[in-house]
Amino acid sequence: MRIGFDRDKYLTMQSAHIAQRRAQFGGTLYLEFGGKLVDDMHASRVLPGFTPDNKIVMLAELADDVEIIVAVNAKDFARNKVRADLGTSYEDEVLRHVDAFRGYGLKVGGVVITQWTEDNRQALDVKRKLDKLGLRTYRHYPIAGYPSDVARIVSPEGFGRNEYIETTRDLVVVTAPGPGSGKMATCLSQIYHDHLRGRSSGYAKFETFPIWNLPLDHPVNVAYEAATADLDDVNMIDPFHLAAHGEQAVNYNRDVEVFPVLSRLLEQILGASPYSSPTDMGVNMAGHCMSDDAACRAASEQEVIRRYYKALVTEKREMLEPVQSERIALLMGRLGISPEDRPVVRPALDLARSTGAPASAIELPDGRIVVGKTSPLLGCSSAMLLNALKALAGIDTETDLLAKASIEPIQTLKTQHLGSLNPRLHTDEVLIALAVSANGDDNAAAALAQLASLRGCDVHTSTILGSVDEGIFRSLGVQVTNEPVFATKSLYRKR
């Protein structure tokens, strides 16, 4: 993959710009971090060279000044919300975030549970667990009329009900496992309480996407719309920025819609709003650090196609109407691309058609396409994985990395003792067998050594993956898409 983003330049520029914003306010700056602060996989896919840990590395350089608050919506606990790209619950995500922050030497001030109600049993259980783990927890309550009823919001019945988060650093980063967690409201609530206490504080927003100084129809910004198709987010020209500064800037509908109310809230709390537009609130420098526009365009177009297939599979699994996939199809039309512009799609479908069974294809780092077909011993994903490792290690395609004699006992264990109806080996079983074989087989050892080379590779399968293969590819860092077709006609499917 061509590098299209200058990581070092980004770290330098971003740190400097945050320092400027801190100086603007003095006192405490509450910095709302949109997107993923930990493992920003979307950014790393559409901006090749932007590593998933970029933002947290940047904050680590300011570790002595930074304190982090994790916000999470109580309703997300009640509905057992899961982070889609990692498959982890929001409860686990909170703990994972805290561990990651501490691992970088960053101070975690606590966890705020927003939209708190006493009848939410799941949220109450999570709060008890967090308390027992020694994490400070705070409760912020729903406010009737939020965000339009400014008088109620900026009152003892609004922000005044929220528990004040005691912080000790001048730069307070408010982050969350996902969208809709109440980060902005948390920041504004803190400013309200600071004002009552006679403390100086301000607010700014760190939102990587959409990138404000890229064109509205740039594939990087279109990819953001595809990623948030379930939220009805739409990129648009910021009308407030155009009116105030005479220049076009890209923002998204939710920030534009809420900006007049946000300005009034800041006026009520601070006496005057420091911002003329929602774009003014931002501190994002990513658009200044793209080193190869063509590389970022190509990567973003591929991300839009991946999001399209993901939407199709979700709709198939959950028996939903094709709302998200149709939205993303329109975005693909705007970019002039189609699903088959993903290089691994056609080889997988052609093999499936010729064999009459599930098939898969992977694009290796050098551009070679390797396929895998279904056999009595191996599923197509397992076969493709072995074929890819052989290709990367320079092993002849006819060489068997796993002897039939080593596979059959595993099949017997699965079908006769563990209750599986499918005798074929999944990817996890293949990797374990390969690791065992590597002790006495040089070819197996050479193939196993190539696993890291698969990170970032693209895969397409002709049927929906099971949960095991899906998890293995996620752990390997492989970017998988599937046709929205189940591998069997069974009504019950283990996920």
C-alpha cells in the first residue's frame, strides 16, 4: 500500500495547534475527541500512513498536562452495544481504553456515565464494577429539551444535576468507545460547573472526519459518510464558516444543526461564544498532512466498497431493509466506483461459480491474488490462508503444509466429541496445526513466519464468514468483505 499520510508531520502540527487553543482560553481546556482515540482503524485505512495509535501517541507527548475522561451512554450498556470493528462490548471497551491510556502514561480521571437513570440495571451493574476496580465514576442525567431548551440546560435542573468531575490537569480529553456517548454535553456540563466555581475553562473539538479543508466530494470525506451511514450523517459545507470567513469548509450535519444552540449555551455560561462556526471549534490538522492525495483517494474508495459489503451482510444477518447499503451505493455512484472495483471480488466469485462451493481470495502486499476453494478437509478461508502463506514464503503450490494424517484427528475430535457438524478445519484450527507442524517441518515454519505479512491485506469470500474465521482475520489485521450469502441453508447459525 502506498503511503499517503505523513505521520511525523501530523504529530508535530497537531500538538502545536492544541497548544495554541489552550493558550486561547487559559485555565482548563475540555477537548472533545470524536472518533476512535484507541485503535482508529478507519483513519488508518483511508489515510495510509496514519497508524491506529496516532492520536494517543500525540497525547502521550503531552502526558504531564493531560487527563482523560471516558464518557459512555448508559443506554449502550442496556442494549449491550458492541464495537463493530473489534466485536467487543462497550463495557469491555471502557476497560480496554483505560488500560491503553495508562499504558501510554496518561492519567485517567474517571468514567462518566451519561443519560443515567436509576432503572437502568445494566448501567448500575457496570458502575459497581468500575467502582470496585478503583475507577472514579460520575453520573450525568438526561435533560428534558436538550439541546434546544437552553434556559433549562444551563440551570440547576439541567447541567446543575450532573455530578462534577474533579480534574487536576489543564487539558482534559473527553473520549468515548463510540458515537452518541455524550462527550459534548460532558464538556459543557464541566464548563458550567467551573463557571459556578469561578474557574476559567473552554471547549474545543478534535474530530478527524470529515476533514474540513478537503473538498466535499473528496473520497476521504465520502468514506466518512459511508462509515456513518447508520447515523444519517451527511457531509455539508459549513454555512456559518462561509458567512463568517468567506471560505468553504466541510463539516457534518449534526454539528451544523446544533451549532446555534451550542453558541447560545456558551454565551449563557461564558458570557460570549468564542466561535463563529462549528469548524472554528475544531483543532484537526490531518488535512495538512496528506503527502500523496492519489494514495488517499484510492484507499478511501476501497473503504467505501468495504462499507457497502459490510452493510449488505448486516442487513442479511439481521433481516433488515436495505437502507444502509442503498445509501452507500449512492456514495459509490458519486465516486464512480462499483463493488467489483475491489480486486479480490471477481476471483472469489469466479472460483465459487466454477466449483459450486464457497470460495475466497486475498490480495497480497505485492498485488498477487491468491484464492482458496472448499475441500473435504478445509474450508475456503483456511485453504486460502495456507495458499497465501505458501506464496509469501516462496513454497511450491503443490507442497502440503499440513499432512492429511494431522488433519483427520482434528476432524474426528470436532465431529465425534465436540458436536460439530462441519468436519472442515476453520482458520484457527489450521493455524494451530501449522504451529505444531513448524517444530519439525521447515516449510511449515517458513509459512508461519509470514503471518505478519498478511496485516492490511484485502480478502473477499463468496459467503458470509462464521464468527471463528471472522475473529481470526480480525486478529491478523486482514480486511475482509463477504457476499451477503449464507454458506448453508440452516436456519440456526452459530455466530
